Amino acid sequence: MSVLYVVATPIGNLEDMTYRAVSVLKNVDYIAAEDTRHSKRLLVHYDISTPMLSYHEHNETESSAGLVALLEENKSIALISDAGTPLIADPGYRLVRDARAKNISVVPVPGCSAAVAGLSVSGMSTDRFCFEGFLPSKTVARQRVLETLNSETRTMVFYEAPHRITETITAMGKAFGQERRVMIAREITKHYETFWQGSLAEATSALEKNEITQRGEFVVILDGIGEKPEFYDEAALMRTLLLELPPGKAAKVAHQLTGVSKKVFYEIALKEKR
């Protein structure tokens, strides 16, 4: 039967595989894998002999067409990523989009997600949260994205690579204020799984002192600023502070009170002075 299954796989511990996922992978015609060599270990562990096809970000457009053609031939395919739930900071949306455009059934087989796993043990608000994935690697672009998020009231979840984790946490401190609470989760479900929690200032110090090992896969969970009161008005706040403080100091105090960028308040101050 023509079905595209989107199958979640373990993010580290192979015992986190679901019974249903094993059954689906054993019974489909093909498995579309992000890295066939990496996924081979999982398939061997569960005695799955289904043939694999390569599907990754570098061949996504071409491979999507080929996989949809197979689905149109009444074949069943399971899409898996290297770890966790496909499409979450991983390739796959083009295949799902193209399959749906052909009225092919797309079925989720849920399971592990590093973002949700980290969030669930963070102790931060889970009523509302946003997933931001990987930030840009370039310094200016990364800071620009963070500046757009510094008024975010929801808990934020990021992925980060080990060679950029220190730079990212430092950049977050500049954008959100050094006292913002953060959890750094490393190697979730794996042998060296660790969870570190504190302020962004403390996190930067811990990374610089190598108290947080900079190896493996990171999930960063950052507190939002909380709900703004209905009467909140940035310009009104600055006008009040400018009665007693110079622009630079007023912008700093406003940033500490609200979490909004000092740059935003300083520009308001300049307008007020003019």
C-alpha cells in the first residue's frame, strides 16, 4: 500500500525505539535514511533487513522525486533521520510536501525528539514554547536573530554544535541579559548525558572553565521574559527613566527591567531627546 511513514528513531539510547517503529521499518518496502551507514547500526540492532535509500539535504530535491515515484508505484517508504524525529532541524519537508501533493498518505510514527526531551526536564514553562533550531553560524547574523527574540515570552529551545556553544551562550548573554535562566543539555540519553542550569553569565563562565564539556550534541533551553503587562509601553518607560538618568544608563536599566535590547531603548532615548 502506498504510504509514507515519518518514523522517529532514538537520539542516543537504542532502547528508546518504539515497538511500532520497529514493526513499520521491518514491513515497509524501503527505508529512506539521512545517512545509510549511520542508520545501519540501528537496523542491525533490531534485525531489520529492509533495503535503504539515501535521502539527505544535499540530494533532497532529486531524491524526493524518486521516492514519490516509488510511492506512486504503490510502494511503502519509511523516512528516518540520523536521530530523533525527521524534519525537526533535519531534511524531509520537501518529500512530505510532494507526497501530499500527490494525495499519498503520510503517517507519523512518533517517538524521540531532543528538543522535547530537554524541555521536559528543564523546569521551565512548558505551557507555551518555541523551537528555534540552529542559529546562524556567522556572528552578525546570529546576533541579529537573537535580538529579534529578546522580547519572547515563551520558553525557547535551540540546537547547537559543540564548537559554537560558547559563542552562542555569550551572544545570548548580550541579547537577553546575563541573568536570564538557561539549561544546557548535552548528549541526551547517551552515556555522557549531562544537564547544567543557571544564569547566562554563569553558563559562560562554566564553558570558559570547561566545567561544561564542549563535545557532543547540545540542546539549549532559555527562559522567556514572562508575559508583558497590558499597560507595558517602552517609550513611556524611557520617558520616565530619562527624568532621572542619562540615556545610556536609562537604556541599561530599562533592559534589566524588561529583557528588551538596550539598543531598542537607546534609540527611543535619542528620539525623545530630539
